Amino acid sequence: MKLGVIGGGAWGTALAQVAAAKGDETLLWALEAEVVETINADHENRLYLPGTPLHPAIRATTALDHLAACDALLVVTPAQHMRKVLDRLPSRAAPLILCSKGIEDGTGLLLNHVAHQVQPDAPIAVLSGPTFAHEVAAGLPTAVTLAIHNQTLGALLRDRLAGPSFRPYLSDDVTGAEIGGAVKNVLAIACGVVEGKGLGQNARAALIARGFAEMTRFGVSHGARAETLAGLSGLGDLVLTCSSTSSRNFSLGKGLGEGRSAAELMADRRTVAEGAFTAPVLKRVADAAGVDMPIVDAVCALLDGAVSADAAVETLLARPLRSEGV
């Protein structure tokens, strides 16, 4: 099974490394010509993953139509650009494995619904879980969720991606896998604020636990299974991204907690903190569904500049006391 990767950032490059680990030629599409040039000439993505030697079976291109010969595609574009990129692909019946995390702004749709609208003949899978790109690319142990409705096809895709240090666990809960990945990015910003304000490890642990309650409420209200959200693509990813400056979202929140503005922090980023774009649409969808998400509300207000980090924290701490299960 020949795999292609759409997206030449750090995560797309890391997944190309996974796909090529068994020596199978893997085609990576990147927008930037300099990325393509350095991968093909020097087996390194100096722009997004510097210092990591890439497998010689990876070949890069700037032409989307070169992916036509691939049997399945890993789609790793920023969430808000996925529709536009998939629309440029020829209509295809080969599987699309969505590896980005977010909710489309204009429509409020999960990305699997976006992909189905644009490529209705393609089976859609979601790959999500606790994954820092540099660790995956270096071959460090990683476990992820691979969610797809067709479990027979899912087993083929799982076996193609699996390796000694990359373990995909199969699920049929596509909605749950997507929601976990999208919501955790917003919660990671909040945990970064805790770090930036110097509020301590107790506060971060409490925020992770209460954030997970928000994720579960939202997910179950949209048809996800609670056990999926308690797995790799939900709680696992949440713990990872809420605990390290290797997370772009955590780093953004840390800067906000230190008193810098969202505009300043995001102005020069080559990589995308998806939580900043997911937060307002997540709030909108949650409000429409009547789902209470106070941490998400606080992150939105902070990103908008409507409140300071101190005020956002004070608002959360002043909420009425209640039973933990609520």
C-alpha cells in the first residue's frame, strides 16, 4: 500500500517518516519549495523539523496531482485549510486519513464531515493521539487511535502504519477521536496560562481534570463514546499537550499567562497553534448545544483580549461550588 502525505510541516514530515519506516516509497506534498528541496536533496526538513534525518524512501513534491498514484493519503493540513486543499484533489475513492485536529470555523463541522463533503467517495479515517512530531520522527515509542467506520479497511491501514515504536489502536468512534483532538488543544492553552502565571502543579492537575469533564460533556452530547474520550485520542493527548512547552498550544497559553497578547504570540509562528482557531468555534457550537464549558469560555475571552489572564483565572475560581460529577 503506497501512502502519500498532504502537509510538509513537522507532523506531516513525522508521519511520512512512519510511512517510510519499512522502506516503502512515501510521497510528501508540501506547499513550500524550500521544504521539498531540502527533503529531496538532503533528507531533512530544515524549516519544520531541523536536525532529524529522514528516511531516504521519502520523496517530496509541490504538485498535488503527483499523489494520484497513492493508495491512501494522510491529510495533515491546518484544520482551517483542509477543505480548500481537499477540493484541489481529483475526486478519489482511496482512503483519506485525517491527522489534523480542529473544527471548521465557518461551518462548525468536524473535519471528517468536511472531508466527506469535499471527497464523498473516499473512506474517511481519523488518526489522533498523544504525539509530539519530533519524538515520532525520531522513532520514540508512540501509541495513537485510528478511528474508521469500516473496521476491515481500518485493520489494513493500521497494519500498514504500525511499527516497532508506532502502535495504532483501532476504533470505530470517529466522532470521539476527532473531538478529543480538537478540544484538548483549547485546554492546553489554559494549562499554559497556569504555567505562565506560576500557579503550580496542583492547579494544572485540577484544570486537566475539569477540562476533561468539559471534553466529555461536549463529546457525549455530539454522539461520542465516553470511553473513547478517556483513551489515547482524548485523555492521553490532553495530558501530553497540557504538560510541555513542546506543545504549541501550551506555549501560546504560557505566553498569555506571562502577560503577552495573542496577536504578538502568533504573529511570527510558522507552525499553527490550532487551539486558538478552534476555541471560538468550539464555544459557539457548545453554546448552541447547551453544553457548559467554562474553561473554553475563559480561553476565548483571553484570546479576544476581553479579559486579562488574572481576570480569567479569577472568574474560574469564583464559580459556584458543585458536585464533581456536574
